[in-house]
Amino acid sequence: MNDVALKPDAQTERCARAGVLLPLPLGGAYDYRVKASLPRGTIVEAPLGSRMVLGVVWGAADGAVAEARLKSAVPLEGDPCLPAALCDFIDWTARYTLTPPGIVLAIALRVRQAFEGETPRIAFARGAVTPPRMTAARARVLELAEDGLARSIAAWAEEANVTPQVVRGLVEAGALCATELPEFAAVPLPDPDFAPATLNPEQEFAARELCGRAAAREFSATLLDGVTGSGKTETYFEAVAEALRQKRQVMILLPEIALTVQFLDRFAARFGCRPAEWHSDLSPKERRRIYRAVLSGNARVVVGARSALFLPFPELGLVIVDEEHEQAYKQEEGAVYHARDMAVVRARIENCPIVLASATPSLETFVNASSGRYHWLKLPRRHGRAVMPEIRLIDLRNAHVEPGAWLSQPLRKALAATLACGEQAMLFLNRRGYAPLTLCEACGHKLICRQCSAWLVEHRYRRRLACHHCGFETTTPLKCPACGAEKCLVACGPGVERVAEEFSAAFPAARVAIASSDTLHGPLETQAAIRAMAKRETDVLIGTQIVAKGHHFPQLTLVGVIDADLGGSDGDLRARERTFQLLHQVSGRAGRAERPGLVLIQTRNPDDAVMRALASGDRNAFLEQECASRKRVLAPPFGRLAAIILASPDGDLVREAGRELARSAPNAHGVKIWGPTPAFYQILRGRTRERLLVQAERSVDVQSYLRTWLDRVKLPSAIRMTVDVDPVSFF
Ligand code: ADP
Ligand code: ZN
């Protein structure tokens, strides 16, 4: 696949015509004249209209451009080149997700400056000359210079406590000499033998299997299925160590929020240094540094969010997807792809093993493990003396809850007992802000977003109402905007802030913190809340799903779920699975160390299968039941789904286009088209949205079907169409 068959060019021997893929939403590669013998993946600069763009030598030319109009593309200095396997992966992803390949390439080329040459830093170190004139200031500099290090002018001035002029004077006199340092600091090398953990027998067994697969250097997929606190991380770290010994690179994917300091520190404790990080919060310079280090092979282990999938590893030898069931792996904008599924594809193309880790595997992965397509390694017990927490349901239909309150009597009692013995508690509610709805008691008017068909959520601490879809914010009005009545707006339902208010009223002495993934609070505030909890500076942490995962708080013994019925019935095929995963993960925070944990789940549906499975701890029974019900309706993974979403500011236009699209759907055996129907949030950011759903039997090639269909239709330009293959959200 590496060398592309290039047609020799008629005019010059050493040039050839090749397809160059540009990181733009075009149908495919464009023909350019390039130096012959450039391998697939070579980064080139190519003229496009009046500008120059980066492109990648992709494959054979298609001959569509006349010879006279053919332009030349030139490789960048040093001939940087994307690994051929990455190019294959980009093609695969584009085909599978029906995304123009240039859009997928754009993810891989997001760091355009990464291919520019380095600008060395100029620094100064001790030269041979002794300056003719000595002063106290000069002496201080020369004394410092005995360590042999090179420093910038500013660093010399600061460390020797002299003015920059003094340093410059020494440079002129030849006492300090300029040298060049590389622009970027080196990425530290993780040491596979730095501090291996002593594994328990189950971990040991699993680790040996994983190491064997890393050493085999061929594709395999393994589900590492371990209860919360069983030491999945410790276990897969051994596979990471083996891949390092094999001189291979490792990619570890974490769902965005789990990219915490806690994980990086654990890695450093095991391997002697932090791994390279890849996520959206990196500075452009850091991004450039890591990208180059990955491409050159200097970065051996990269921990990243989903976009790390497209990094140019030349020697990838192991892929890990932690918390593989997480919905955060689904990229919903731009190229719509599922990072977990694409990670499996990348591992297959790279011919290396992949490990999917979870305590609550997705149904897809569970089915793959049960059927033997994936290896299945189990860690059924918590590490050390920790045991699984006891889980009890509180039936809200007959438990005592005061009007306008959310903490039932049994939960309050348990909180009091936990606080009394100096332990920590966590209250979980998957709703940000103070209240999800503000309603006028006089006229019944609900405050909704101006550009979305969604309720405005009250954030009382900031006195704001916010739309969680488009980010619209306004101050909380004093009068009803509909009827003008004063003092009639009431908050309906709880959000985490409201639960915190109730808790503080009941337990004024307890130290409480809120953690929610919120634009109004920001990631730093959340991190601070989590750190305070870990350091025991907080007694009770009240949070949304951000507190559910990964965190390890040894003194946390009580978890209260305020409303387990949220999100259970919104007609979404994965809603039940998601509720189970989320509540199971939250429960898993309790009693992770010496002291046993208790989980109290408040629900109005204690007889529901999800609740029963949580209480009995019988996860597999629940998953099997879910499998059976999905099998009946040919839902994934037993059938295929793809969603088509049309959006436009013009509601009539989008509804008509939806009907037209449905009418033009080709008939095919085993394919059904549902809709168009208004999307769950019918209007988002001022755009009206219509959805169509394609449901197909497993044997159907949905991509070909969609391509045939969508190639036929011409939508008005005011309509934006998104194709979502294997949708996970149904909004
Ligand atoms: P999981 O990811 O399965 O929920 P973790 O890997 O976070 O579990 O492990 C839970 C806790 O137990 C962590 O604090 C971890 O350091 C500790 N732990 C797990 N296995 C070992 C081991 N073999 N030796 C020492 N500590 C361990
Ligand atoms: Zn909005």
C-alpha cells in the first residue's frame, strides 16, 4: 500500500501525476503534478485557486484534470509523511461514516504547523574568554555559568539577579557564547520496569494474557471486564509495559472527562513519567510538540480523548479504550464517528491488539465477547480488602419525602450516620443547575430558549437562566414574560444546586461541594471540587455524571442517587442501557477501600428491570434481557441503524425536504425507512430539525445503500444534512 502507482508524466521524467487529498470537504483526491516516487502519505503544499493548502499524496491520479491545467504540489522540507496505515484508516473511516475523506484527513492534519521546521531557541553558555573587566554583577553570572547550562538572556538575568545589559555585555566580550537548543523539550520516555504493581492472582492472569497479545504483535480484541475497583488500570498497564518493551507505541483513549490528573499521576507512578497527553485543552505549541513527537516515534505512550485516534503513530503496537461504554466516545459534530468502534478498526489496520476496558460494557461489546469474537477477561472482585457496596432501592412512592424536597427520610438518616463517623458521601443527580424548568404559576407559561425547543435551566447561584443546547443565557426575569404577573415564576424539579441547598439546610455543619459539567462553572471549578473531595476537604460531593466515573475516593462510603428514573423513558433505544451503566458506575464509587460502601437509589419504579439488576448486582442477566429485546426488533447490534438529520432555519422547507427525501429512498430488501419525524429537540440553535432513520438487517451494506440514495437527491442549499451511522443519541 505504501508506494502508489504513479503515471509517468510526459514532459519530465522525474515528475508524475498523483491524487492529492486536501483537508477540505471535497469528493476525493485532486490530481497534481508531484515528484515521482513520493510515497502515499507524503505531505505536500498544493495550490488551490489563489491560495496554498496542505495536502497529502493519496493515490493514483484519476486523470480528470487536463495536462495543461495540472498544477504542481511540492513536498515540505524534510519530506514529512503520514504513516500509510493512517491513510488507510482515514479512507476506512470516511467510507464507513459517509464523510468526505478530506474532512477526516482534516482531523489528522489539524496541527498544520507541526510540519514546519523547528525554530531553534538561541541560548548562551560559558565561552572560553575571560572578560577583561570584572564587576560584581559579571562575577555572579560567571559563577552561575559553572554549571555548564545554556540559558536565554532573560534566564541569566533573572537567575544571576543582574540586568539583561550585563548579560549582553558578557556575550559581546565572548564570555558567554550562543548555542542552539531544540525548539521543543523532549517527551520523556516511560520506563516499563519503573514500578510494576504486585498483582493479585486474577489480575496476574489477565495481565499475562494481555502481555502475550501485545508480544504477538498482531490484531486481537479483548474485553477487560472488571467490577469497579478491581484494578483494570493496573492490569492493562502491564500490557502497556510489554508493548514498550516490544519498542512499540501505545494509544490510550479515555472519555474526555476522565482525562484527569489522577490518571496521569497513576501512570507516572507506574512508568516514572507522565504520558504524552492529547485533548482539546492543549496549547497550540504543546499540540505541535506532541504531534511531532508521535510522528517521529519519540512519544511512546499517548493518552488522549477521541481525536487521538487520528494521530500519526508510525509504530502503533497497542490500543486501549478505557470505559469503552462511554457515550463521550461518539463524536457528534463534523465527522460523526464512534471513537471506540474506529479504534477497533485502527487496531485491525495496524495489526495490533486492542483492549476495551469497562465495568459495564456496552451491549455491542458484550455481544462480541459472548460470541467469542472478542477475548473476554474478567476481574470479578475488587482489589484488596474492598468489597462491592450494598445497593438498596428506596421506593419514592411510599418513602417519606417532604413537599418540595428531594432527600427521602432513609437517605437523610444514612447521610447523618456517614457524617457522624467521619466518612464521605456523594449525591448524584444528572441535572445541572438549580431547576430544569421555570414555570409561571399564573398562566402556566414555561420559559424556553429563544432558539431551541428546550427549557431554560435556572442557575440560581449565578442568577442566570441558561440553555444547555446553544449556550443562550439571560438573567432570571422578575415578571412572567407572557402574562406580566409578578412573583409568579417558580422553579420546578431539582438540579444539583437545589439538592445542595436542601442538604446544607439539613446538615449546616457539613462541607459540601458541587461538581457539574457546566459552561457556567467550567472544568477548573469541577477539578477543584474533585480534588477537594480526594483530599477530604469536602464531606459531601453533589454532582452530575461527571462524578460518576473513574474517581477513587477511599473514604467515600455512601452514595445517594436522587432520581434514578431520569432519562429512563425517552424512547431512545439505548436509554435503559445508559441508565444502568451510569447508576452502576456511580454506585461503584462507594466503599472502594477498607470500609464497606452503601448505595441508596431513590426511584418510583423499583420493579423495573434496570433497578432490579442494579439492586441484585446481576449485570449479565440485565444485558441478556436487553439483547433479547433488541433482537426482537432488529435493533443494534442485531441490525443496523443510520440516522439522517436535516436542519434549516426554514421549518417548512426542512419538512418538505424530509418528505421528499423519504419518497426518493430506493427499495431494498431488508431496509426500512422511518420518518421523517421532528427530532426530539425540534428546534436547536434556531434550526428546525427533521430526522429519518434507516433500519437494516445486519447483512445489508448500509453505506452503499445510503450512498446510492443520497447521490440521487439534491437538497436546497439552505438545508444542512448530517448522516449518523450507528447513532447513539436520538436528539
Ligand atoms: P478499576 O479501574 O477497575 O475501577 P482501578 O484500577 O482504579 O480499578 O483500581 C482501584 C484501586 O485499587 C486503585 O486505587 C488502585 O491503585 C488499587 N489497586 C488495584 N490493583 C492493585 C494492585 N495490584 N496493587 C495495588 N493497588 C491496586
Ligand atoms: Zn438554546
